[in-house]
Amino acid sequence: MESLNFLPKKIKSTCDAVLTSEVLPKKTSTEYIKNIFSQESSNYLRLRAILDITKDIIPKKILEKYKSSIYDNSKTPFNLTEKFDFKGVIGLGTESIVYLLKSKELETPSYVFKVMLPTKHDNSINTLTKLAKEKKQEYEDISKRFIEEPDLIPKENFIITQDPKIGEMGAVISIQEFMGYDLRDLFNIPIEKIQDMCKKNPHLIEEIKKFAQINTKIYEKNGEIIDLGPNNAFIKLTQNKKPHLVFIDPHSKLSINSKNSKQKKRFQYREKRLKELQHIAENI
């Protein structure tokens, strides 16, 4: 499989992620058709659907060879081949690319590491240090606001190291224990299903209501909304199978005073999501 360097960087990054990942969640055929042909679909969703379908017809050996041609973990602190398998991209966001390190040992947890994408094409140590401090501060500030829900936000650590992709320079990386596959996006669960889960697990009512109250307070007091986008607020099944609310990426606050047109659009989207969250909290 030849290099895709001729493609624009954003498109190539998506192609690399989807074609080399062993763990990116797949959609149903109906969802793929909708994402390709719906007028409401973004270019990213269309490309992602086409790549997922294409990947199924490419021989596995070719995909493995392509993966080895774009990743080099030997220059990162994650060259721990005795304990972990590098499974590639498990999540793609507007501000980070998330990779999975799957543990080979039962007693050792698996981890995800998020490569933060700088807003400017500048990988100097000064820029990376500034970004790391900003992300760490953002994580700590948001975590403090949810201090009444100590199990909501997973612990996160930040380092500056080499990006695992060949040809890339240094990067800010956050490390988090992998939450597992038993996660369901809170906003994608039918309200009837959430109500049923809450009846059987009264603690979940308090978790969701408190989460909605704190987000609403931040919005009303500061005119800010934390990232409530897809694949961020989940209901997780714990080992004893009791559902538990988790918020895995406490970053990216947007202000109502944003002047950037893209940020304004994203803020409006988050306002819609906040209303959905309030609706869920009011009906459980």
C-alpha cells in the first residue's frame, strides 16, 4: 500500500487513523449509508464511512505493512512491547487523536494516550510547554468544578514527548487509564432506557442530575460550556455491572463571547447538547 502523503494533511490523518486502527468502533450498514448520503453529514463522517467500508476489502497484510510505515513507538515512552500492544487510534477529536495501549497482563491496566493537536503549526518546545500547561490547568479547573462527583473524571497526566507518527515532531500527550469497551454515550441512549437504568440504580439519578446542575451553573454564571460533544459523557458498566456516569475528556471550554465563526457554531451546538442534558436530568 503506497504512502498517502499526496493527500491534504487532515484527510491523510483520517485515512491513517481508520485504515491502521484495530479498535475504532464500527457503525452499522444503515449508519454508513446515512453518513454518506445525508445532506446533514459532515465531510469527515462521509470520509470515515467510505474508509470503514474500503478497509474491509483490503488484505490484512497490506494494512499491517501500512501501519508499520507510519508509526514508530521506539521514540516514545510507550515502547513497552513486553507489557502492551499498540492498537492504533481508538478515537478522533477536533483537538486530539487518541491511541490505545492494550495490556498483555491481567494485573496491569490498559491505557489511552491522547496526542494534543496544537492550534498553530508550531512544535517548538516553548509552544509545546505552553500547550501542556494550558491543558493541565484546564483539566484541573474543570475537575475542581466537579469535585462533588469524585468518580466522574478519570485521572490524567501530561507529558511532552515524540509523536508516534513517523515524520511528526514533539507533541503534548495526556495519559489516562483505559475505561474499557462497556461505554454508552449518554446522549445516544433512549430516555426510556435511561429511566429504566435509574429505577434499578438510584445512584445514577444523582450522578446525572448533579452533572447537569454543574454544567448549567457554569453556563449561567460564566457563559461557558465544556465539551459535551459525542463520545465524552458516558454511562459505564463497572465490574459489578452497575452503571456509572463518566466524563472522559474534561477539556475545551467555549465562551458565549467567542468571536471566531467556527467557535460560535461549536458553542451553539454545545448549547443544544446542554438542553438535551437538562431534558434527561428533568425526566429521570
